[in-house]
Amino acid sequence: MKTTTLFLFLFIKGLSFGQKKIEEAIIQTSAQCGDCKERIEGKLNYTKGVVFAEFDLESKKVTVRYKTKSISLQEIKQTIASIGYSADGVKAKEEDILKLPKCCQPGGH
């Protein structure tokens, strides 16, 4: 009986080591319209390690849930910047901004 109990304890303990930690972050962006929302959510929701991403048009913030063992918050911000939008302190490159439709570029309402 002791062997069975010990085995069960080690098995359950081993399961907890295999679980990936999920964090949530809210990132301020320079996105400004519904097309921006689709672009950001589409990219992030198909990025490895991202569990969920939702852009709020009114606040211009993206809520992201992600697996910390698969992707970092900085990598998520870099992904947003690579689409052409600034993400917190990570600025988008000019060439990425220019790839966006005119209405999605800064001042292009």
C-alpha cells in the first residue's frame, strides 16, 4: 500500500511540473480602427505560445494571455511592432508602419 501511495504522489507531483504557466498582460498600442483590431488579433491568436488575444478599440489596448515557457511578453510586443503598431515602449519600425493601409497609419483615421 505504501508503494502505491508513493507512486500516486510522485505521479501527481510530476503532472504539476509539466504544466505551463499562463500570464495575462495588457499592452497599449497605436492601433486605431477595426482593421487594426483584426490584424493584431489575427497575428497574435496564431502566434505560438499565445493562448488568447483581444484588442479593445476604445482603449487601444490588447489583452493577451500567454504561456511563459513558450513566449515572453517582450516577444509579444515585438510581434505587435512587426505588424506596424507601437506596443508599450516598443516602437514599430517606419517600414512596417508604411506597410499598413493609410487609415491604419498614425494620423490616418
